[in-house]
Amino acid sequence: MSTTKNKQASIKKEVHKKNNRIVSKKKNKTSSRKTNRDNKSNKSDKSNKTNKTNSRKSVRKDSNYSIKLKKLLHLYYKKKELCDHIWIDGTISFGEMNDDDGDEIKYQDIFNQLIEFSKNNKLAVIVHIDSHGGSLQSGIMLYNLFKKFDKPLIGVVEYACASAATFPFMACDLRIVKPYSWFLIHQTSLYLGQSKFKEIRRIVYSLENTHKMMKKFWTTHAKISDTEIHQLLRSDTVLSPEYCIKYQIAHEIFEPNMVKKLKVSEIPDIDQTREVLLSTFIKDLPYLIRPELIQAAGLQKIVVYVDPIYRGYLYGLTVINLMLEIPIPITFIASSAIKTGNYMMSLFADESYLLNVLSYVELENSSYFKSGINTNDIIEDKFQSVIYFRKIIMNILKKKTKVPDKILQDIFTKGYIFTSEEAEKYHMFYKVIDPESKIFKINDDLDPPIKPTQIIM
């Protein structure tokens, strides 16, 4: 009996050992699964972090970002004096449009400029673009011309790059977009007069071929899929600078921190400095503060005297993009009323002053930004564009001022007028000062003498 009991006990021990082994194996399996999950989660976290870093304002650390592009970036940010400049800031054409405003950019003029630039010892050419487009044929010809040019080209979207203007931009070796700029790809448009049925059929056939060519161009020159380019061409969607980076249309979003800007404290007092009083012509303002002109003049300070004339929000954004690049301190002075686009510019000045007597800030509602938009009355892309520009303006006002959100919402419905007390309360200016301040005094030794009526922007 004892032997049988011993046998039964030994059997129980073996079964118990087997059960322990099975349990330990299961535990090991579950622990290994947990470790695998943890490893996967860690990998995903790392990938998310890398994705976040890669989605920054440039792709400078990307493996595709060559040494050539890094050198061009250094030239653009640090050595502009070694570069020539071309401005495409109007309607691109062959010269057949006869633009009364003088904003026509002729292919032949740019061709002649490049010939002159090829003869000097400058290292690169900066192509500044602020154009809503023009002739498709002229845009394609500029693309081919830029591709054949023997010096590196740095393309910079100063505000708008749309339609035919996108082709010369894509031909540049380094492509930069300003923070408050926009980019637009759309279908080929054609204005038909009195045409016969046979002529219309021929035109439709050529348009279909042009559309295929444009789809192929954008899918090969940018990281855009067939479905995405079909949607972009169909809807005329405005692309933000971030989307330009995403689709690899641009290499870099302009970084203001890369510009070494002098502080106002480093400059002598306003009464002893050389003042630049900007022209009374509205359209001349973006020309007068071009970075290369400021750099060539060697100015100490720019003082802008603001008048109450209406300037739209979009005009203000154009000037803001230029102001970001100017290394010289800019002072804005408002002695009466300041409106809309003018005020937006003052937010990016190094100092801005408002007179505390009979002065106010008026942020008007523009018909382009009406909140009661009926999408049945306008096409979808127009609605998207309105939303895009609204976001830009709201973000600027939120970042640069302390105006309450409730008031900001009213700007796009009925507008709002801020008194000088409210402007001071909401930090809308650097300082609100009295009329006796020396800041409002104009030097007598300016040559030629400037009358108050001429000191408007």
C-alpha cells in the first residue's frame, strides 16, 4: 500500500510541475506580447515625433535637402547682396494685354534682365513673385527660360502665386513661401467671343489636352496624387504655405527669426535719424520697401506716417510679408484714424504710436469677408478662400493684441471702432501718447521739405 501511495504522490508532483510549466509559458507569452506592444507603441511614438519634426516649417534636415539648397538658403538669408533680383508682380503676358495700370509683366523684359544678370559676377537670382497669373503660354515660356538659365534661381512667393505664375516658381532651384502668402492651381480658363460651333469644338479639344498636360506637370513636379490634383484643379482651392510644404511645392516657409534685425534701442533718437517718408501713391508702397532697395540705401530707420485712407486686409498682408524681411527698425505713427489694412501693418512694426486725442482704430467689414455668405450665390472655392483669409487675420489679431474674441467676431459682420483708450487697454499699439510728444515732430532739415499733407501712406 505504501508503494502505491508513493507512486500516486510522485504522479501528482509531475502533473503539478507540468501545470507550472504551462502557466509559466503562458505568462512568458503574455509578457512577450506586452513587450512587443510596448515596443510597437514606442516605435509609433517615435514615428509620430519624427513626423511632427518633419512637418515643421522647412525640410532642411531631409535627406533630399541637398548641399546646393543649403547654400542657396544661406545666400537668401545672409548674403542677399550677392544676388540679383527679378520681380514678377503683375499680369504675366507677351505684351499683348496693354494693361492700363502698368502691372503687366512682359516675357521679353524678364528675358532681357536675365541676359544682363548672366554677364555679372553675382552668385544667384532671387525671383520675387506676387502675381495672380496671366497668359498660360507666357507662364510656360518663363518656366522653360528659367530652367535654361545658367545661375541658380531662388523663388520667393511674396504674397500671391496663382495660375500662370506658378510655372516660373516651380522652375526655381530653391522655392520659399512667405508666412501670409497663398498659392493657387486651377483649370485653364478661356474667354470666348463670337465663335462658331466648329471653332468651339477645336477649342474644347485643345483645352482637354492642356488639362492633361497640367495634371501630368503637377503630379511629376510635386508630391500630389492624381485624385488630389483633380480636386485642386476642379475647385480652385487656395493653398496655405503649410500645404505647399506638404505637397513639396515649396522647400521652405520664410522664417523671420533668420533675419538679423536691428533694435530700435540700437538706433539714435528719431530727431537725429534719416527718415523715409513713403509716397502718397498706394500702389507704390510695396515697391518702396522692397528689401533690396532698403539694403542698397543704407537707411537707419523707417518712419511711416499713417493716414485714414482705407486699405484692405489683403493689401495689408502683402506689405506685412515684405516687412518681415527688412532688417531695419520700422516705426508706425498714427495721428488721426487708422483703418483695416494700415492697422494690420502696424502690428508688425518695431514700434507703433497712436495719438490719444481724436484718434481711433477702425477695423471695417469688407464685402469679401461678409459673414452672411450664401454658398448658393458664390462658388465653393470662393467660400474656402474667404475662410482661409479670415483665419489669417484672426490669428494675427489674437497673437498681436488682447482684443476679446467677442469683438473679433464682430469685425467680419459689422466692423468695430476702438477709441484711443480701448486701443491702449487691448495693447493694440506700442504706446498711446499725447500730441506734445517729440515723436510727432518732423525734422526741418529734411531735403526736400515735407508738408503734412504729403506724409501719408
